[in-house]
Amino acid sequence: MKRLLVCLTLWAPLAAHAALNVFACEPEWAALATEIGGADVRVYAATTAQQDPHRIEARPSLIAQMRRADLVVCSGADLEAGWLPVLLRESNNPAVQPGRPGYFEASRFAPLRDKPASLDRSQGDVHAAGNPHLHADPRNLARVGAALAARMSELDPARAAAHQARWQAFSARWTAAIAGWEARAAPLRNMPVAVQHTSFSYLIAWLGLREVAILEPRPGIDPSVAHLGRLAAQLQADPPRAVLRAAYQSPRPADWLAQRLGVPALTLPYTVGGNARAGDLFALFDDTLDQLLKAAP
Amino acid sequence: MFRTTLLAAALTAAFPAFAQSDLDALRAELKEMKTAYEARIAALEARVQQAEAKPAAQPAPAPQADSAPVAGRFNPDISLILQGRYAHLDDIDERRIEGFLPAGHGHGDGASRGFSVDGTELILSASIDPYFRGQAILALLDEEVAIEEAWVQTTRLGHGVSVKAGRFRSGLGYQNEKHPHAWDFADSSLMYRALFGEGYGHDGVQLKWVAPTDLFMEFGAEAGRGAGFPGTDRNTNGAGAYTLFGHVGGDVGTSHSWRAGLAWLSAKADEREGELEDLNDEHAETLFSGTSKAWVADFVWKWAPDGNARERNFSFAAEYFRRAERGSLLCKDNTPAGACNGTADTYRSSQSGYYAQAVYQFMPRWRSGYRYDRLNPGSVDFGANNAFLPITNHQPTRHSLMLDYSPSEFSRLRLQYSKDQSMASQNENQWFVQYIHSLGSHGAHKF
């Protein structure tokens, strides 16, 4: 025990000079931090695309990672309300507490949609600040990226120039990619879609899709069979072109409705790692668009 | 330029004894400094002009920092737990765990039959300032408010260290820090009932350190008043109870995670009251004075496919304790028929027990669980009172099965069946129907 303590004490100051430790709540922010930080950062993604970011266990491994983080990057807007507060509290790491430079909430740097007019839990698991799934619009990633690059430069001034250079390079590629995606997505304009949860609101707004139905009766409340039956009857006359769900969501409701309506059920990657192809941010949107275009008229 | 002259003049005035040559040297030095600064300013100006001439590569988007409604930022997070139940229990006059000196009863000790509102709790928490956070948990009872927890904790110490002060649940074990609304079963485990009544709380201080390692490791030490069972309130300046605890934990792949811990508790008791049935089957009052030392080991393992707990998940938890009590026990009866005669003599006991539970969420909203409790009365020596008090070798056991349904994260309905053999004379079928609802802010729960 004593030897262990001695080892830890000797090792701690060494670790302090290492690369910036970034704790990313979701894979999209891990990918963005990696684009900006390159080899100058050590990025830990707390969740995978297969996990529902609303419902994560505050596992011991996450506390251990947060304990050593220099920067915590999360969506905010209460997306992580069920687990992030425990990690912040239990990790005893003052550098990443809210209000400190080491705490970065992406939702602070993009305009949020679906702000509830009234706050009442009878409306389901509503987020007071608005819809937190903002990364589904690539323009928001540009906005958040600029702020994140500035924050990372502030935290690691010695490598600020490198962070900024990488950010500028990424930003140029990203702007070009957005223009490309927008051009390709022209046929998607006004295409009616049904979604399982409000996780694609930003994507839908960006591409001009038409959201005709949400499978969840209220945000975060799973649809019952009766509810799905009613939806199917409602949509029969004018069915959507596709039913969308994120990789982490249960396939059953979307598949059931899609089959009933005779339209494709699309499993969009939602975030980096959501399927085999979506290995980085560019591939995430490439794959999302390809899938949607297949369903387009 | 003017300043240089002024400075020189001032220096001349201040140090009239300075030789002219010294002043010349000083002037030359100042001039040198001035030219150096002017050169640097010119360079900076050039850079600013350069930067201004360049077109902005990317218009920086205005941060929306204040557009989000930060409702009630300065108000504490408030949540109110509404909990009630219907219990179908046998009519047992005096519920005890046989072979164990009774622990003080926590609120909602699980004995009331029929409908009851138990465990109404008000939880307030917030950051106090940049240096502290605070939390209060009040248990609302009839004509009474019990302060379950009321503490402040440092947030700025760094190096993984935090200090908590006030009344708090000890960091020992797994279930201990959980309040009834976070339990997986309608009632507490027999082990915790025998050890602490409900959970071990302190009025005191806690020091906790989280190690900067990939493997989760935390170590803590507490010193407290020790007023709660197995200690008692004592009229003294020092601390009445000490605990040491450590936890390690981590992941195995993306689907599994675990945590294990070991803790030690030492508490002093001064005339701790208890009730036992003596050899004449009369209620005897006991007063214990001495020390109580306990070891608690805990292990938790959780599984969810791909780490996505929303659809299905499984958790297993087990805790084991050993407790040794040394001191003196006084036994007296208030009825002439009683056996005890007010003798105080040595008391030594060494007892143990455990529980193990498994909870499986087999589909969204629905969970089922099984818990097994078993205690070992071990060896008990009442000294001279052996002549008046029974020594049992009955091992209290209980099986519990539960099914719960959570319409949302804020509400839960539960049905539980237990077969309770806490006492040798008891073989009871217990039924509980329970609701646990929470109002207000989103309570994030620990692992």
C-alpha cells in the first residue's frame, strides 16, 4: 500500500506535463476534440454510439477518467443530467467543475431548437434549455468547434498555435463538405419522415425534411403498441418516406411501424461509431445522407 | 521622453550625492530601455495592422451563452420523494432479528401494516460558492422532521481530495449511501438492519481521495460523533466513531462494470439501550457500554448489452460484514416475573452476515429481482447474564422477490414478496405494494 502511494506521488507530476486530457461525454465531441487536438490531446469518449446518452450509469471507470481530465466536453442542455453530476461530484477534480475553463458545454455555442414553452414533467422528459442533440446539424459542429478550439488553446497555451492551425484546416474542409452535402441533399427537401425520438430535429431542420410523426408519445417515453397502432392508422393515407431511428434506440417500434406502412426503417448512425462506416465526422454525414437519399423519391 | 527627464530630475533631487558620472550612466541606461520599448511597440503595431488587413478566415459565431434559459440558477435543486406502500404482514408484537441486539429504528422501519406513507424526503442541493457545495436531506415524518443529511463539501481542493463536514451517510459499503427511494427492494437488507437500523450516518468530517489512475480507486476516512447505532451519544469532546473505507472499480469490455470495497467501522457505545426477551420470556432492558468494531466488504457487478442500459440490464450486489462488540452489558427487568436482576457484566459478541441480490431489467420499464439475506448470530457471551438471557443459534434468513414497473425515470411501482425468518418463531409471508415518485429536479444516482 505504502509503495503504491509512493509510486502514485512520483507519477502524478509527470502526468501533469502530458498532453491535455479530454473527457468527452459523447463520441461526436471526442471526434471533434481529436480533430482539433491531434496528437497533442488524449481523448476519452465516455459513451459509444450504441449507448443512449440520456441513460448512462455513473460507472467507477468514468469517475476515474474524469478525475484526470483537464477538459470535459459535453452536450449540456440536461442531456447528461442523469449521470454527469455524479461524475463531477465524485471525481474531486476542481478543474472541470461547471464555470471553470475545464468545463465545456456544446449547447452554449449553438442556437437550440424545441425550447419548451412550459416546463412540466407531464410533457415527458423535456429539456428546459432545448433539444440537446445539436450535433446532427454539421453547421453546429462548426460553431462548437470554433469555441472548443479557443478553449483548448486557452487551457494549453503552449500548443495553442497547433490547435488553431488544425482547427483552421478542419474548418476549411468542413465548410466545403457542408456545401457538398447541401448540394447532394436537394432531393431530400420536404421529404416526409417519421422519427423515433427527437434526436434528429437538427438534421431535419438543416436538410429541410418534414417530420410528420414522432414515435415516442412524449420525449423519453417508449411508445406502446396501441400508440404505434394509432400512428400507423394516421399515417396510412400519407405515409412518410422512411422511419428514422438512432443506432442506440430499440429497433422494434421503428421496424414495426415501417413494416406496417411499407416504407424503409433507417438506422442512422446518429454519432461517430454508429455503424461500421461512420468512423469519423465526415463519414457520419456521408453515411446519413446516403441512407436518406436512398429513401428519397 | 518627458518621463525620462522627470525621472532623472527626481533621481537627482532624491540622491544629490550622486556624482555626475553616475547620473550620465543612468540616463544612458534609461535611453536604451526607451529605444528597446519603442522598437517592440512598433513591431506590435505592425503585427496588428497585418492582422487587420487579412480578411477574417471564419467569422466567429457569437456564443449563445446567455440564450439558454438558465432557470433558477441560484436556487438549490429541489426534489421531493413521495413514497407510500401497502404492507400485508403478520401481527408480530415485537419485531426483532433474533440473536442480535436491536439496532435503533430508522424511519420507516418496515413494521407498520396496511397503508402507510413512508419515506417522504425533501432533498436540497446546490453549489454554495466556488469553494463548497451543500446538500440537505430531510425526512418528513408526523409532527417531526428528521435531518437525514446536512453537509457541506469542498470542491476546490484539487489532487482528488475532498472534505465533507456535517451530517452525512458514511461512505462504507454499497447500500449505505442509498436512501430508501434508491433501494432496489421495498425494505432494507437484514444485514443493514442488524448493523445500523437503516444506514450509518455521522455528524463529523470525511476526507476522501480519488487516485489519478485508470482503475477507479477511492479512499476515505471519517471521524464523527458516533451517535447512531452501534454507537451512542456520549458527553465527550472527542470523536465517538471512526471509519476507513476504500473502493476500486472498473469496466470489463463495454458491457460489464464492477466495483468492490472494504470498510472498517469503530464506534463507542455508552449505555446503549436494547430490548431482549429473557429466559422467562419477559421483556428485559439491556444497556451496553463498550466498543463495536465492524468490517464490511461489498461487491457490485453490472451488465448491459453494449453498455446500453435502456433496454435490458442486470446488476448483482453482495455485502458481507463481521462485527465484534466488547464491553459490559447491564440487564434489568421491569416486571417481577423477569429473570434479569440488574447485573452488569462483560459482554462479548462476534457476529456476521451477508446479503446478495440480483436485479434484472428484462424489458424497458420492467425489472425483477431476488435478494437473499442471511445472518449468523456467531458467538455471544453475556458473562454473568448468561444465566438470564437466551443464547440462540437460529440463523435469520429471508428470501425476497420483487417486480417493479417504472413508467418514467421519476416514478416507480413495486410489488414484493418476502419469506421472513428473522426470528426462530417466525415464518412469515410478507407482501408489499409500493410507489416511489420524485418531484422536481432530476436526481442523478450513484453506481
